[in-house]
Amino acid sequence: MTRHRLPKATAIAHSNIALAKYWGKKDETQNLPATPSLSMTLDALHTTTSVQFVERLEEDEVTLNGSRLTGEDLERLSLFMDRIRNLSGLALAARVESNNNFPTASGLASSASGFAALALGATRAAGLELPRSEVSALARLGSASAARSLFGGYVALELDALSAIPVLSGDGFPLQLLVCVVTTLPKDKSSRLGMGHTAKTSPYYPAWVASAPAVYTRIREALLAQDFEKLGRATEHSALLMHASMFAADPPLNYWLPTTLALLARVTELRGAGLPAYATMDAGPHVKVICEPINTRALAAALELVPGVKQVMVCSPGPDAAVKVEPT
Ligand code: PMV
């Protein structure tokens, strides 16, 4: 039997932060969100993933930031790879190597850039050249926010949509987002478990799901109209509605640390002092602050001084995910 080496594909996808949040699933098997979401893709945070299907490899070999995945984490990845094997008809295990240039699993959307890069890299390594929307739909099955990371600029995942759609290019409204890192430790509850727990036990979950579409619409309209104040206010509202639903879970779900609250208070104070900025938080303690580029330096300098802040990363809207296939 003649053997040939299969191509190695290396994909790079950028992380994204939702201005209009997704929290909760409408359909668990299809991984369809219960709320529409809209995000900014970030230029400074990314995942690079290379994939190669290999003959005579017993099982998928996955390395994340230099450590081999085992147990449940490996199973989740292999189930995702099974979808690509089914689509392509390729029955081989793969060698996957993935690296983030930022802390993994701490609420900096590593699963978003991770599954986006994996979906793009693995499909190309399997010889599939799918339309971007189909790669986005595949990424959604790994992590719904990952559907958005296939595209650059501002991106929406609408209610009942299988894939994300670009809404506006980064140049269309060149805002910046300051990621205020408050810890490098991984979070103790994944967003998947957190949203399941919120949906099951929080009396505020139905109110969150009911109010999210109107907030999403406000954010979308403000973005297209380049209305920063309207966008910022609705962005904070979306994050706090989502976190209120978590706080009301039983037992409560609290991703915040004291520094999270200190940063929120500081952002409000700075805004009062004439530096327009608005905050958002995800399933982790970090605070992300959106602002207009003219105020970035002053805001970053002020936020770095908040006790407990480890680092402030300045992000601009990032590009589409990209892939390179090495000839064999
Ligand atoms: O896609 P997941 O399972 O990582 O969930 C993302 C949830 C939030 O980051 C809190 C909000 C969002 O829309 O990205």
C-alpha cells in the first residue's frame, strides 16, 4: 500500500469579546445560543493551531500551550474532530498543536479563538475547503462564541443562526478595547457549566433571555450609527444583565474578584471626569473597557494604577481568521 503524507494546516484566529452577550443555550445538542450576540474581534489576542492527520496514529494527540490534553478535555476535542472526520470521510487521528498568546480559560475567550482556529485548520488539513459560514457553523459546535472568531471587525451571531455574520469592519468604527487582566489563574467554572447552572437555577434567567434581544438591537444600531455613548451604555447593560442572572443562581455564580469591582467603579469615575469608557465582563474576573482611540492612553494609564490589575492590553478590531496549508 502506498502511503502519502497528508498536509499540515496552520490556522490563526483572534479572540473576540462580546458587547452583546451570549449566555445560555436554546438547543444544547446543536449548541444554539438563547440570546443574540455581537462582538469585537481583537487584534492582540490570538490562537495559532496546526493540524495534521497522521496514518497509524491511535488517537488524536493534542497539545495546548505545550501540555498534552488528556481525559475529558481530550474527549471534547476528539468529538469535535469526529465531525470533521465524518464530513471529509477521513478516518485518521490527528496531531494538533495549539498555542494562545494570552492566559487560557480565564475569561479571555480562549475557547472562541481556539475552536475557530481548530475548525479552520482541521477542515483544511482534511482537504475540505468550506465556505466561511460553514466553518463558522462548525466552530459554533465547539463553542458558540467561536463562530464569531472566524470574522474580523464586529461580528454577530443572531438568534437561531447556525453561523456568525460580519456586521461592520473595524475601520467602520475604530474603537479600542482595553483588557484589564486581574489574575493569570484559570477560572473554576467553565462558561458551559456556568450557563447551564444559571439556566437551571436562576429566577432571573428568563428575564435575561427576554431582555437580551432589545439590548442586542440597541448595540447593533449604535455600532452602525457610530454612536459611542449609546453603544457603551448598552454594552454595560448587556454585561450586567448577564451577571445579574448568574448572581441570582442557586448557589450563586460569581466570577468577580474585588479588583473587578474596583475597575468598574474606576471606569464610572473616569467617565464622570470626562473620559468616555464603558466596561464589560465575561465568565471570568477581567474587565474589558471600550473606548475611542483618542482616550486610550489616558484610560490605560489610569486603569493600570488600580490595585490588583496585572496588565492592561490594548486591543483594536482584529482581522478574519486565516490559514496556511503546507505542501506535502
Ligand atoms: O462560547 P462560550 O461557551 O465560551 O461562551 C461565551 C460566553 C461569554 O463569553 C460570557 C459571552 C460571549 O458571548 O462571548
